[in-house]
Amino acid sequence: MLRGKDNRSSGWLPYNNVKLVRGGREYFSVLTRLIERAQHSVHLQVYIYEDDETGKMVGAALMEAAKRGVKVYLLADGYASKELSAGFIKELNTAGVHFRFFEPLLKSEHFYFGRRMHQKVLVVDGHFALVGGINISNRYNDIGDEPAWLDWALYMEGPAAGALFKICTDLWVKPGQGTFKRMLRNNLPGLPFTGHTQLRIRRNDWVKSKNQISRSYIEMLKKASSNVILMSGYFLPGTIIRHHLSRAAKRNIDIQVIVAGKSDVPLAKHAERYMYRWLLKRNIRLYEYTRAVLHGKMATRDQKWVTIGSYNINDISAYASVELNIDVNDAEFATLVQEKLEAVIKNDCVLVTVEGYNKKYNFIQRFIQFCSYWLVRVIVYLFTFYFKQSR
């Protein structure tokens, strides 16, 4: 465990406290409690926000905070959250919540198509934060008899939350609103930092020339000395990640990959299964999560290092979305995460083998997987086509 060492020049922020939060009831309990305790500001930025029971519960907490005089800012992706009702948005605005959508699908000044804000982050008072892959919707909560989609978040308090506050402010404030941005940042309260965990904020936004999360995964595979566990709900690694997976496997690194057995995107699942034989040929252990839909995005190596956030291991996250992950450099936390993932493998997963794959999928099904794989690649190419990349 790294204590007290300041390694800011490499992007690591010291003196944080952290906790792993599982999706479902646990996550929404932490999220609403943080909002209820806010004294100065709340930034909530999310890909999907639905005004179902879960969305209304979170909305009620946001509105109560705004009525107490807390500055509340809610940013939802303009495409994924387009079904939000006008009545719900009006209710938020009337209560004092500052709400807006993240950019339309087409944008004129730089004209890019398909850039989506996929990150999920809550920052309270510039000192407390949640970062993960969990959207605001019943699917991600424990509602009735249906288990929540499996996902995770990192709770943190300390300097990393302050840095996230600045990132959220930058994304909220539109060009030309520099005075407003400075006002928001100047209201950041000063609090003592007493934690011991080093965190590194990682972002992917191809339009803004950021590919830090992709580099973190490459770094993880290069530095691994004994084992790697990857969890990804939409696992379709591009050429570069496949190259580093293959090289790590040749070094006899024990690589385990947890993917979805059930998926909300059948085309993507067919394409993903086309990759199975490639993985198994390299002695990468592969597991399908079967208890519910797998939506989590997390990885750990050597019981030393963890990354967690919104980034899926595929080219949409790499090139088409605004993504946010947190890297954690802490042996105690990494050991905990590895134990959690191993428990998921043991209790809720099915091992995929070459024999089982060949028996389960006939020639026609494999052909469908092949077609799905290449169709997804074409869709990703079109989705990430830009006339101009902002520098």
C-alpha cells in the first residue's frame, strides 16, 4: 500500500480514501446519501437517465438539495437520455436544478458524428465522488424480483474528487463562459486530506485527443507479472488491445476475462462470441456471467492495481465516447477487487471451453457471429467518422 508518497508528476494523486461499491441498491443508497449531505455543490453526469422509479428517487434528492441552496448541475447524454419527459425536466428546473443535455448528435463547428458522453460521475462539494459504469435507471437498481445489472463504482474522498470537480465543471461550462467556470471553481471548499490511496484519473475522448484509459489497459497488460482479470459487458477488443493480450498470454500471464452471458444488445453479443475461439486459442480463461446482464467495466492485475469506470474494452469506448475511469494503486484494495471478481466467477459464471463452444454453436450460428463481428466493425467505423478532430 502506498502511503504519503506524492507522485503527481505521473498523474497519481495521493491522500485519498476509497471504497468499492457494487451496483444496485448499494450504489443508489450511497449516491442519494451523498446528495442529501451536500452543502455546496453537486455535479451528476450520466449517460442514461430515465424518469422511472430510480430516476425519480435520484431526482427527488437533487431537487431537495437545490431547495437547500446547494448548486446542483445535472448533465445527461443527449442521445441516450432523449426519452426524459419534458415534465420531469421542468420539475427539476423549477426546483432549482441546473439541467442540460450533452451536445446534440450532430455538431456544426467541428462537425463530428456520434460523440457521446458515456461517463458516469457524481461529485459532491468537490471532496466526495462516485465514478463507475452505472446509469440512472431501474435496470441498474434492485427493483422487485429482478436483480440489478452487474456493475461497480468507486467511492472516493480526497484530492481526486477535487480534480473530478474541475473536469465536471469544464464539461458543463460551454465555450465563452470562462467567468462562470472560474466562479464555480472558486466555490470549491478547502478540506483536509487524510487518506492513503493513490488514484489516477483517466479519460478517453478521441475528439479532444485523449486516450488515457486505452493506455492504462495497455500498461496493465505490459506490466502484469502473474495475473490479470478483466470484466467487460461489451468485450470486443480492437487490434492494439488484442496484440497486448496475446503478448501477455505468451509470457504465461494468467488472464481471465468475464463477459456477459445475457446481453441487451444481441448483435454485439454475437460479435463478441466470434472472438471466443481467438481468446481460447491463447489459453485465456473465459467466463460468461449468467445471473443477470453484465454491465460492469473493471480490471485488476497482480493484486496491486485496479481500473474501474465507464470504459468498455471495444472501439466505441476507445474512439467514439467520452469515458472516465479511475486507476487505483493500492495492494489492499486490489486484493479486495480480485476476491470480488473471483467470487463472481465461482458463483455466477459458466466457464467457456473450446469443446463447449464447438458443441453449442453450429456452422450457421458461427456464420451469424462472423457476420455480426464485421457488421459491428463497420458500424463502429461509421460511428467514429469525423470530418475534423479538435486539437
